[in-house]
Amino acid sequence: MVENMLSCCAIFPESLVTMTLTNKKIVLGISGGIAAYKCPELVRRLKDQGADVRVVMTNGAKEFITPLTLQAVSGNNVFDSLLDPAAEAAMGHIELAKWADLIIIAPATANTIAAINAGLAGDLLTTLCLATAAPIAIVPAMNQQMYSAAITQQNIASLSQRGLHIWGPGSGEQACGDVGKGRMLEAAEIVTLTGDLLMPIHPSFKILITAGPTREAIDPVRYISNHSSGKMGYAIAQAAQLLGGEVTLISGPVSLATPNNTHRIDVTSAQEMHQQTLALAQQHDIFIACAAVADYRPSEVSGQKIKKSSDEMVITMIKNPDILADVAALTQQRPFCVGFAAETQDVEKYARGKLRNKKLDLIAANNVSVAGQGFNSDDNALTLYWDKGQQELPLANKQLLAKQLVLEILKHYNKQH
């Protein structure tokens, strides 16, 4: 999912890349995969940034790299047993869970990911994941076929929806000789993501986001809607919160967990979303219209279920209010306005037309006709357009893409303010 991680790092502000992690307490959980050989380098780089690193190893991990090696590079004892008598006397695993500012699991094997998703606590590492209030970052590493297996994808999606951070995997040649997704990210990439997560760079902005589809009622049991899953909008909300934003999310009907520390307002129709958005827009610095709002709605809604009385049904439709245009037209306390253009052809033409006609500050366009990106996909690619420029955000996991997008929006917002 994150083969484009280096291009992501290239757009980060310089201060983000060079920041330190001074006094940050990080637990590195290592599970049993060949990518464990990268962990001494990861520990060293985290310590170079000022972090205090404690290493937890599974039994499988010790088959690939020795605890002594990790002890030497971390400068701390390595933890590998849930039932260590010395630790248990002081409830050591609970203390370690409370100590951490962040738990990074790298490499995270398919087995470890499945155990964490199932809520198992069969060893020290999985027990820490249940016992901690700290954020948890999962760095997958496994054979490309194991990674693409449906159950692994379900487990990763479930963890992501519950607020865990999924970093990677990268793509390329693997130890087994296969080529594809499943490579553990490199140490430098993980350190950059760690700094991004623990050191918000924009601590004082308020952001309003719309996400998901709307449903326009025909009768009490039928409605008109679209294929939006809401994943992109929710990923943007999570990224904005992690970067220090105060986030309000106005959501159409979706089956997604609310991102941490996000104020969520549920709506159904375009008119409801319009009402809530206009009531709140002037209280926010930035407005991102990511929802797939129905352009039209039935002019009349039947109070009873419409019976199947003929071979044809004619429904008269009327235009819904344009939420984004109405916010962009505000003359007082107008937020920085960002639109989305989901197109199937002539993407730049239609995106720039929308940017101009609605008087937006920025628009993010994507081609939803391309397989594997856009609606109902975990991945997406965007092209950002503004008055005198554009920026490509290549195909990536929607969480990573959202982080890139929010950083780019903040850069443009800061230029105006």
C-alpha cells in the first residue's frame, strides 16, 4: 500500500523531517519475521532522535535476531516473557503498557496482526496491546500472498477502523523471492512516521470535514444514493487530528468507527448536511468537502411504500443545495475551502472548472474509473489543483494519502494566513 512512502516524505515540511523525539517513550514490539533484521537500525535511529526505546520480542522474533543485540543498541533490558517472575511481582507488563507514548510493532507478521485483531493476550506483546492507552502502529511484513489474503486484509482493515495506525507495507522483492506488497518499511520511513504521529506540527487549527454518501428518500423504504464508503473523509479526519487539528466530521450513513478525538455529526440527506455545514463553517479555519453529496433528490417523498403497479416508475428530481459553493460564497469568517472532484474522464478539465466556478482555494481530483482506487477501495490517488499550480499525490493507502493531503492543505492555508 505504501510503495510511495518516499514521495510522501518529500512533501513534508523540513521541520517535520528534522524534528526530534526527545523524551518520547517508545515500545518496539518485534514479531517473528525475517524483517526483524531491520530492527537494530530502527532502534538506533529512534534513539538518535532522542527517544527512549524499550524492546519487546516474541519467541518467534528471537529465532531471527538475539535479544542481546537489541539490548546493546537500545541500552535497555529486552522484554520477552509475559510470565517473568521478577516482572510479574511488580505487574511489569502493565507498567510497560502505561509507560509507553507509542507502541510500534515491526515487523508485524500475519499471525501477530490476527492475534491483536482478535483481542488475544497469549504473550507479552499482545497483552501490551490490550493493556495500553497509547497509540499503536502496525508495520506489516510478510509474504506478498499472505498479505493479500482476504483474512489478512480484513484484519488490517478492522485494526485501522479501530484507530490503530497501519504503516506500509512497501513493495518489491522479498526474502522468499516473490515480488509484491509485504516488505517492511525502512527504518528512516518509520522514524518519519513516528515523528509525524508524536509531534504535531500545526497545533492550532479547526477543521470541518464532510464525508460519506447522502441518501435521498423516495418512500419510507427506498432511497437514492451512491457508492461512497466514507473511507477517504474519515482518513482525512484522523490525519487532521493527528497533526494537531480540532476536527468536526459531518458524516453521511457509513459503517466506519469515529476517528479518535473527533466530533462526529451524523446526517442522512443532502439538505441535512447542508444545514449542519452552514451552521458550523464560520467557526472553522478549513472546510474540506469530501462527502459524495447527491446532486438531486426526489421532488416528492411518498408517505407510504410505493407499490409495483406498472413496468415503469417516473420520479421527478430537483437539485440539492450546493454545500461547497455556499460555504465558499461566505463573505465573513469564510474558511479555507477544499473540494473534491470524483471524475471518470477529463479529470483536470472538470476539476479546474469546479475550482473556478465555485471559487475554491484548492481541489483534490481523482479518477474513480481506475480500478483499485476511489470509491470502496482502501487505496486512492489524487491530483491537487489551485489557481496557478498542481500537485500529484500518487496511489497509496488512504490513511497515508490523507496525511499527505492535510499537510499540503495546511501549507496553502498558511500562505494565505
